[in-house]
Amino acid sequence: MRSIAFVLVATASIAGIAAHKAHEPKQTNGQPPAIFVTKIPTGYRDFRFISVAHEAGGLNSLGAVLGNDVAIKAYRTKTLPFPDGTIIAALHYTHSPNAENNQIFGQAQSFTPGSPTNIQFMIKDSHKYAATGGWGFGHFGAHGEPGAEAFMKTCFPCHAREKARDLVFTQYAP
Amino acid sequence: MRSIAFVLVATASIAGIAAHKAHEPKQTNGQPPAIFVTKIPTGYRDFRFISVAHEAGGLNSLGAVLGNDVAIKAYRTKTLPFPDGTIIAALHYTHSPNAENNQIFGQAQSFTPGSPTNIQFMIKDSHKYAATGGWGFGHFGAHGEPGAEAFMKTCFPCHAREKARDLVFTQYAP
């Protein structure tokens, strides 16, 4: 009886695994598909300061890069690769003339955040995000809308060019 | 004997007070002299993010404004005036082209902190800094050197023009 039961359980298990695999996303080149960050990490606005950036040209963007405790500790101890659990947030705003400041300064020279444009994230989980160098990439528009898949697929190939700093372009501002 | 002792003590006290006053800084217009922040507040680099700014023109500066817990809470609850204990830090860096980013983007558009230029502080203590609107102004160069007195005297008259927001120009970036 026991041997029959075992065969039945084994068969059911195999069937179950096969059924599960049938619902998994298609794999290409034997690699798992890319997974992106689909949920805004809690508390990101309280993360601490890493650096700032001004992107001119078509972006016309002013940004701040913040990191959670794991990120900040890794930056300050120059730990590479970044440990699992690292979360880096890039808060982007329009690079807008500040009329009040310009009046105070006496000339047009001051630019501050006009309105938020998007928030982007990099979350380190070397197992979950193995297909994209251990990093989960996320993009959320001004109203929290996630980035389109075609756009999200462009994150990793670009970041992968930064090999020396574990795919992270932003450096720590002292 | 007691009355003589009293007169002697009283005379000594008056002499002591007069001597003390002779060493106090000269008062002008009956107002106490301006006092500036002369010591960099501990832990400022761990303060949380308020906003960023790009000052073009002669300053060519990229900056981040950070605040201690009292500051952040006041900003988020729109509390005015800022409470005593508020500390706001403005970290300034050169607005420098980022060669690596420009190569990735394919055009010259990216500016990040080159090197630190100065850190400026506003510390709220309505009693200690009564002469300057309740705020102590501080400026420290790249190597921690405090700003010259003539320069420090220009902080308050300028900030005093921002009456609606308790002398603070920087607004909170969401």
C-alpha cells in the first residue's frame, strides 16, 4: 500500500510542478525573465542623502539620490558589490527657474524643483533579480504609475556598463 | 558691623557688575550684537532631504538642503515659524560635468557634485539669535573654515526679506 501511495504522491507532485511551470513566463536563452520593481518601497522619502544631479538637454531635470541604511553604510565603507537589501532612490523634478530667488540674487541664476516628474529605484536582491545583475529596477511617474515594460527593459543594459561600481552610476557626495 | 558689611558687599557687587559690562561687546542702537554659528552641528550629514538647488551664474553651484528631525517635521506639517531646535543645512558643491554619464547618455548633459565648496546652516533659537530674527547663520568652507564676519553680516538682511516663510527660502520637495 505504501509503495502505491508513494507513486501516487510522486505522480501528483510531478503533475503539479509541470502545471506550475506551464504558467511561468517564457524563458529566453535559458535565462529567467527580467523582473522589475512594481511597488514603491515604503519610507523612501526618509532615506538619507547620497548625492544630487542636474540633467540638462531633453531631460531638464534636477534630482536627489537617497539611500536606505544598507545603501548609506555600503557607500561610506566603500563596500562593493552592494549588499542584498540595498535600496537606492532617485527623486526627479523639473529643473525650474526660481523667481523669488532670482529677485533676491538680482539676476536669473537660481533653479529649484518645479514639480516631481518620476522616482526611480534600484533594489539589490541577487537571487530575485539575477537576470538584471542582482538589481531590480523601478520607475514610477508623478502619480505613481509604473514605467512601461519596453522602457524598463532599457535600464539594465545601460547600467550594466558600470561594472566597477556594481551597476551604480551615482557616487557619494561628502 | 552688619550695616558696614552690607555696604561693602553692595559696593563690591556694583563694581563687579560694572567690570562685567565693560567686557561685553558694544551694543549698537540698544540691540544685542549679531551672533553667528561657529561650530558645525554634529550629525548634519545624516539629516534628511528637504530639497535641491542649482545656482548658475557666478556661483556655479549644486546643492542639497537637509534638515534635522525638528526641521523635517515643521516642513511636513507646514508649521510656521519654525520651532526652536530647527537646524537646516545647505551642502554646496561645484556644478561639474560628469564625463562618464555624458558618455552613457551620448551627449554632454549631466552635472553632478565635483567637489564640496561650503556648508551653510540656519539654527533656530529665538532667544540666543534674537538679533537675527531668531536664526543663527553659519558658513563653513570646504575645510571647515568659518565665514569671515563681514560676509556673515550679509546673511540676515537678505533672509529677512523672506517674511512669509520665517526667513527660510528653501521649500520642501515632495
